[in-house]
Amino acid sequence: MVFLEILKQSGTDKYIKTIKVVEELSKNVIIVSERDVIYLEFVNLFRQYFELSISDDLPIWSKAIDIIGFHIPENNLGLTAKDDIELFKSYYDFAWNLSLTKIIDTNKFGFTRVETPVFNVDQLSSNNVEHENEITTFAKLLDNERDGCLDAYKEIAWKAFESVLNQNEIPIVIDNKIELFHNILTTQIKNSKNKIGAIEIPARIHSLIRYEKRKYKESNDLYDFHHAQISIPYFDFFLTEEKLYNLLMHRLVHITECYNCIILHTNDEIINQIDKIA
């Protein structure tokens, strides 16, 4: 998500300076793609249901090139399959150690800056607008939004479900498979001690937006929401601007009750926190 923000920067000088700051702070370590994080979270959820061992530390960390991707030239050298694999591994090892600045500055990997679409509250909850007048409490809105998030990620959840079943040889009658899948999701999402960030965080944010009928038309809003849902469950600190801070810390949302993350938004707060951990 931070990488997508970088791609929105205008002006080469500002663009490169921002990249260097991100690179210095991150040490070139990043979170894997959003889909991969969500998949791993669902795997943990299903493993928890079947009382299998779960990991407190998901394998979500990677390097920039793993997210940006790279193109391997076609094998025109007449190499054997084994030698072709060795060439791929050598190329990947080389790319793995490239800095983010080097990757973007040379732009040899074929990515381009992106235009950010404009989103508003109706688009965020488009499937629920027709039932808006039927839902009067925040709790009902939250349940409704959780269902909407689950529906959005159902394909990823199903892959995670099948993976857990297959890897652990759990015998399930085929007729009951789909029913079990839905039952686990509807019960575990609300009761799981390990709240799935991709479900809980946007559900709470969107619920508050609908409940208070706020309008969010700035182009950065949806990216900010994604920053929160991917980062807060895995970081000790989350730095943001005042608008998102007020959403996350609102008495109805209060996302820190789910995750052990300190959310900061003023310069003084950030400096004081740095002094504490320095």
C-alpha cells in the first residue's frame, strides 16, 4: 500500500526522495501482497476451528521485488530444464538484493505510476444501500459490513479452507463441505480471538461511515483504509493523519481493542513515542 502511494507522487524529485525515505525506514523489508496476507489469515482461522496448531507470526514479510515482480527473459540459450531453473534462481537472488531506489530509478521491471480512482461512501457500501433504512444500530451495521467483507473475500477464504482440509487430511462429507465452510466463517469471524484485519477493520470503518452518514470523496481515503487493515494487526505503531485517526479511535470503532497497536497522528505524539523506544 505504501508502494502504491509512492506511485501516485508527481514530480521526479519528490518521487525519488519519498522512495529513499521509505527505503531507509523499511530497510527494504515489506509486507507481502494484500491477497497473500488475507489468505494466511483465513488459513489460521480455519486451523483454529479444527484445533490445529496456529502461528502467531504469519510469514508475511518479504522484499520489494517480490511485490513489484520481474520478468525473466525467455530461454533462448538451449538450456536444459535444470539449468533454466538455476538461471531463474540466480536472477531472482540478484533482484532480491536490489534496493527499492535502484528498482524504481532504473524502471527496468515494467511498472508505471498509477492514477487513483475517486471513492465515496456509496461505493464502499454499494451492496448495502438498498437496505440502509432497515438498519438502525451500529451493531447491526457492523454485522452487515462483516458479511459484505466476507463476500468480497470468499474466493480467497475458500482456497484457504480447502488447503487446510487437504494438508491435514480432514475427512469431510462432500455434501457438508460448503455448509461447513459458511458456518465456520459466520461463527469464527465474530468469535475468533485473532480478528482478521481485512474483515474487522474495514467493517468497522464502513459501519461508522454509514452510521454517521459521512461522505469520503478524497481519492486517498480507500488507500488509507487499506493501509490500516493490512498494517495495524502486524505493527506496534501506526502513523496516520487526523481524519483516519478519528475514525479508528471513535468510541464505536475503537480498533485498538482488537489489536495491540498504538495509533499516532500528531508530530508531538510521534516524537515522544520515538524517544520512549530509542
